[in-house]
Amino acid sequence: MPLLSVSVTRDGGLDVAGSLGTALAELPPEAPVIAMVHGYKYDPAGAATDPHRTLFAMESQRRGRRAASWPARLGVGDGAAAEPLAIGFGWGARGSFWRAWRRSGAAALALAGLVSSLAARGRTVHLVGHSLGARVCLRALALAPEGAIGRVVLLSGAVPRHEARAALASPAGRRAEVVNVTSRENDLFDALTEALTGFADRTIGDGLPGAPSNWLDLQIDDDATRDGLDRLGYPIGPASARVCHWSCYLRPGVFALYRDLLRDPRRLPLPLLAAHVPSATQPRWSRMLARHLPGRGISRPIRSRARGTAAPEG
């Protein structure tokens, strides 16, 4: 099964559970390589916090938390001829927010090294990351060789805008395509990130004004965005909460979109996607302050974990 677990060690090295060379040798030339990066509160060093046992595990191997299996939803195990190689990239994101913030920089350096080694073997890598994992992805993009990274899907990214612009200006960033998945449900977490980093900059949760054409903001709780995605064949469940940090991967239908974005970029070109969705995000706090929650039901709404139940980390 094309699923590989990679973890950043305390000294910044990489611990690979399996053989990367064997995995690549067995991978068809047309099959994509997708690196998955978790966010805050996960750490492969602890059994209870190990993302390889939860987010990055197949359904039959999962332990504990009831969160989406990223590799399964990206097509690992579906029997397709071009089944992807999914790499679960684990790093130490426990402790204080500042500790995890600092470690995300070291994790990005390790991820860039992994991407570089894959590029040397003739493989372009796609990235998907949530929250602080999105910061790991963008900082790795800034460090990677030109052409080493294909597409990057950012989910509720805890990333200042200036870091995103720096990544896009890098040799790898000028060649890559970035889809920035946002939601007004994440406004509180965006504001907290800005506060904890000294209000130096807005996060990419508010979009990236003036971004080049290889960057696309995609606000998935917006009705017009969901209508456009539905016309493209991607029905997305409506938002059901005012505050939720995890809806970008728990909402019904979103992973079908991410799967096609990462597995077959030619099937869903960025200009085609951009032509079907609004070019700007809604104002911050518009969901929090709304008298009635917007969102027309395309599919069954998720139950918000922000209303009393234990939420998955991310």
C-alpha cells in the first residue's frame, strides 16, 4: 500500500518508517507523490498524539479519534492505476503555541530536504497542510528547489501574509500552484494567531490581496463558492457552526475536491476553478455576527465539534 510515515526527529533529521527508495521504485511514473502535514497538538513521539495513528492512518489502522483519514480520502487504497504515494509528515507540534511555532520552522527545513531528495529522483511533490502545517508547507516551498513542488493545498492556514508572499517569490514558489482554503468559521483562530505573533500581519485566512495567478483563495463556507464548486461536480456540505477550526477537512465533500486538485492537476486547472468561484473572501467576523447562519444544504451538514464535544487537534 503506497503510504509512508516520515517524522522529524528532535535533532531535525528524518525518521522514515519503511523504504522511500522501494516506495518510489514501485510507484508508477504517472502516480503523484503527496506529502500530508498536520498542525498544532500532534507529535509522533507520543502514542496518544501520533498523527500516523490518526490523521495519516488508513481507516482499518486508525486508533482513537474519529477524524478523517487523509490518505484514504486522497485515494490511497482505491485500486486506481495511478494511486498516489501519500507521505504522512509528522513533527513535534506539542507544548505552547510559541514552541510549536518555532518547531514549524525546523519542520519546514526537514520537509524541504525531503522534497529535494524526491526531486533528485525525478519526482514532483504536492503538499497539503492544516493550520501550522500550512506554515510548514509554505516555508518549505520557500526553501525547495525550483520545480520540486507542484501544488500546495492550505487548510485554515496559520500563516502571516508576508510569509506567503515570500514563499511565492521563491524559485519553487513561482512554479507551484497554491490553493488557500479558508472559512469564516476560522476567524477566531486567525485572530488568535495574529495576537500571539504580535499583530505583525494578517493571516492568509483573510486571503492574499494582489497575489499572482498561481495563488487562489477558496472560501468553502461561502454560498457562491459552494455553488460554483457544485457546478464543477464537487458538492460541498454547508457550514453548520459559527466557529470551527477543522471544517476544512471534516466537511462532507471537501476531500473529493482536494483529491482531484492533488492527484490530477490537469483535470482541474487553477484558471477553471478560479472562473467558478468569487475572487474575494467575505469580511472577517461576518459569520460570527450574522443573525442567521448562511449556508444552503447541498449535503448533510457536519455536527460542529466546537459545541461541546472534543475537537481533533490540527
